Amino acid sequence: MVVGDIATGTDVVVIGGGPAGYTAAIRAAQLDLDVTLVEKDAYGGTCLNHGCIPSKALVTASSLAHDASTAEEMGIHAGIDVDLKGMVSWKDNIVEQLTSGVEKLCKANGINLVEGKATFADENKVRIVHDGEGQGSESIEFEHAIIATGSHPIEIPGFEFDSEHILSSRDALALESVPESLVVIGAGYIGMELSTVFAKLGTDVTVVEMLEDALPTYESDVARVVKQRAEELGVEFHFEESAQEWEPSGDGITVRTESEDTINEYGAEMALVAVGRAPVTDTLNLESAGIETDKKGFIPTDDRTRTNVDHVYAVGDVAGEPMLAHTGMKEGHVASEVIAGEPAAFDYPAVPAAVFTDPEIGTVGLTESEAEAEGFEPVVGQMPMRASGRALTLNESDGFVRIVADGPSGFVLGAQIVGPEASELIAELGLAIEMGATLEDVATTIHTHPTLSEAVMEAAANASGSAIHTLNR
């Protein structure tokens, strides 16, 4: 122990106060365990402070501004003046409301909150260094530890973040004025979401992607709908080009990329690097506790979220794909229940995912090709949004609902939705998979008219040849 340290003990120490960490801490406290939650930055983690919530707030605000300025065909004529500083302030108020709520919930559940940076001293002890000179440190001995330190944006060589010319996603969400032009490096879900936001605010957006298409983890017809909409908003795409370097140029920068046989240059006010996220494991001194990581720094776990050290667990982004807040929350539940002796395990047939582009993407379970690869005899039903009365009244009729089911049994295996409110609609099909529902169950459930959810019912009916509003397959 360092001279001056205060030593305490706890049943469970949770390192990281993001969605996975605070969920684990609250669930453990509910199960009558003594819990200490250590956070080095801000409660709520990346999701609440710099990721999901801030980006979705700006997605909503930018869409409102864009829709109001382009609604002439609906008989609405408006002059829109975007005050990004005010928009960011509104977003920050939402973040403050949610993060303070997390802190209050933890305290109300009797969790001991400790602010500081945690590192493992050995298999049963972490040392906490408090922020600021002279603030001291303390050691905590634990029976069990849950690592929930999350992830951070990846930098690429030559494009180190400086919050001025080269932005991370966190920087982009804190801008106080709308850039006139922006080069976005990366066309994954973060790059596409933020490209859409800034295009709607009036920025000239150029996207550079080293792969051959946008949103490469999604099926091509799903990605195509989003890419076409982005192009309609003015986003310019350049694929199969890798970012090489940048240099100051006038009031902005010039980004240099390389394709198969050419060097390309793009001028802009600034650049946003959105090429993925890496786990925060390099600051934990994991070696002292004997905790292993893989080649990318993620902590491998079993279906009970255990690491290679039996009494140490890892949840959320730090445990690897899928890096989704709701997955981390469920893993936090599992870790605490396993520690409390409950028969818990992460064994869910499907995990939904959503991208908040325009239009949104929602997916769950298997695609048709994945179902075939797993030995099913899939049948597919599809409903285009242009056949949905509600989608037309929303003036958002791009996209479709697609359901994949097992032919012989009718069990729903998966779904892909691209269209308005896809992030909400996908929940119905996640529940269908979880409950073992069939196409008939979904198709014969009466859905409210006129709603977008009717498209889910119609897609199920389409797969079994009984759709009314589409030609059956």
C-alpha cells in the first residue's frame, strides 16, 4: 500500500460507471451485495455523455431543422436559422439530466461511489488514484470485480485528434458552430450518422471509406437505401480510398487519400475520424491480476461474463462485440446475478441493433443467408414502406421491413428494417424471436391502423402468401 492510502473492502468493485457498469452495480446492490462503483470521468460513460444520447439528440434536432426547411410540398414554408451552440446546450441539458439520474439511482441503492482511476494491484485489490494533485489514493480489496471500462474512438496514423482540425466523434458532438465543410473518414454507422446530421445542418460533407461501400456490416440493399438518402442530402462518397495524411490549407485543411493507383485531395474546414472504437484496457494494469486480453485488447469472457480469472468479470464494450449499450446492460445483469449465485447466463437468441441514420436501420437475429448457413430452410417476407399509409403521411417512405423465418416451422429467425422508426419497430421482432413466435403469430396479431407497425404484420403475411397490401411471393 502507498503511504497515505486508505484501505477498504467490498463484496463487488465495479470499474466504470457507463450503462454496463452502473447496471451491474445496481443489480448487485439489489441482490444484497456490498458494492463499490469506481468512475474516473463521468457517470453514464461514453453512451450518456459522448455517444448514444448526445448523437441522438443532434440527430433529432438536425432532422427537425431540415424537415422544417424542406416541407414546401406539405404547404409549410419556413426560414430556418440553426444555432448549433444552442442546440448543443439543449443536448447537454439532456445529458446532465440523465447522468445525474444515474448517480442518484446508485446512491439510492446504497452503492459506494468512488471517483478516480482504478488499476489492479493484484487479484483481489485495486488502487484508486483520485484526480488532482494532492487528492491522494486509496486501495479497495474485493471478493469480485466487474470491469466495465468501455471503449474509446480509434485514431489512425497521421490523423491524431486535436479537437480543432481532426475531430473524434466526441469532438464533433461538442462543436459550437456548423462547419462549412467536413471530410468524414469512415462510412460505418458512426460516420454515417454524423454525416447525416451535418449534411442536414448545411455542411458540405465528403465521406472517404477504404472499403467498397457504406455500412459494410449490413446487407447491401439495406445500406443502399441509407446511402441513397445521404446522397440526396448532398453527401459525397469516395470508396476504396485510404486516408494518408493532412495538412493545413488556408482556413481549413487538405486531406490526402490513396486509392489503387491515384492520390486524391479533399479540402474542408475540418475532418472527422470515425473508423471504429477500441477497448479501454491499457490503463488497468490487468497483468497484476492475471487477466488476459486478445490481440485487439478486448477481454474474452464466457457466457456468464467471467474472464479467465474466476472472480473477475468483464461487461460492455470492453468485452468485445457486439459493442452495444443494451448488450452491456444485459451483461451487467448477468455478471451480478452470477456473483450472487443466481443461475444466470448470456444466452439470448437474438440481440437487436439500430443505426440512427436517415432512414433508420433496425436489425435482429439472422439474415436469409445466415439462416441458410445455419441449416434452416428460410422463407422471407417483405413490405416496402411506400405501401405503408402511415409512412406516406410522415413523408418518409424509403425502405422496407423484411422478416426471415424457418420455412417448415414458421418460427421467426430474424428481421431487417430500414425506414422511419426502424429502431422502435425492431423491438416487436426481437420479442417474437425471444418468445418463439411464428409468422402466423405476427401476421394474425391485429396491429393499429394507420401505424408503421402494420408493415411488420404485412411482411409476416407476405412470407406466408397472405399479404393484402403487397404482391405475395
